[in-house]
Amino acid sequence: MFEDVILPKELNPETLEHLMSPQNYGNLDNANCIGVGLDEKTKEYVIFYTLLGAELIKDVKFATNGCQDTVVIGSMFTQMIKGNDLEYANSAIQKMNKKLVEMTEQQKACADIVFTAFLASMKNFENIQNGAEEELHILKMKNSCEAENMKGDSNE
């Protein structure tokens, strides 16, 4: 779709596709586990909706009030894990981190909020399985997505 577009060197066609047409974005009404990654400093969040069945991720969606990096990473990550088992989904976090190694510290924090929201959804599922009446589970971020809080960021 974007074959003829001249991209900045740090923006590849896959990234552009996820930016222009994010996959799995929005609410999932029949989710059985919901998690939120929350950056209390910036108030940025990612909500991760997961429909889990017999250790398989049947469907997944995410929503965010975050930046374009968060949307792109959420889109890529949900595409990776949708239809796979939990073991693969957990290993996908490491695979994504390796893939995103050249990102700025701020972009890494944006990725982390996506992964944290996924882990919060898994904790929500576990809590419900253990008898808790919990609508969703929130995990707060250790590092903020705020640029001046990032070590090594050129915006310091």
C-alpha cells in the first residue's frame, strides 16, 4: 500500500502500515481479561482486552490515549500474539524488545506500557480464576513516557 512512499530511514514499511492502519484497535466486548498499563505521571494508558480460551488467545484488542509509537507497537504486538498460546505471547515480548532495540528510551517506554497492559490482562484473568471479582487489573509503570524523564534522550 505504501510501496512508493519515501520513508525516513528509521521508519520501515511495516511500521508505516501499522501507523496508518492500526490492527486490533478498539474495545473487545466479549473479553474475559482486561488489563491497564498506566503512566501516572503523564496519565498515558493502554487498555488491553483479551479473549482467552484454553491457553489460546482467541482475540485481542487494545486502546490507548498514547502517542503514535504506542499505537504502532500495540498494533504489531497484538498481531503477533492473536491466535497463539500464552507461552508464545510471553516470548513475543522478548522478541519485540529485540526488534525494537534501536528505539529511543521514550519509544521503549511506550513499548513497555503496551506489554505491561498485556501482563495486567493476564493478572486479571488469574485473579478471576482465583475467585476475585475484578473488572480489570491495573499495573502502574515504573518509568514514565515523559521525554525529560528518559535517560539518554536527546530532549534532556
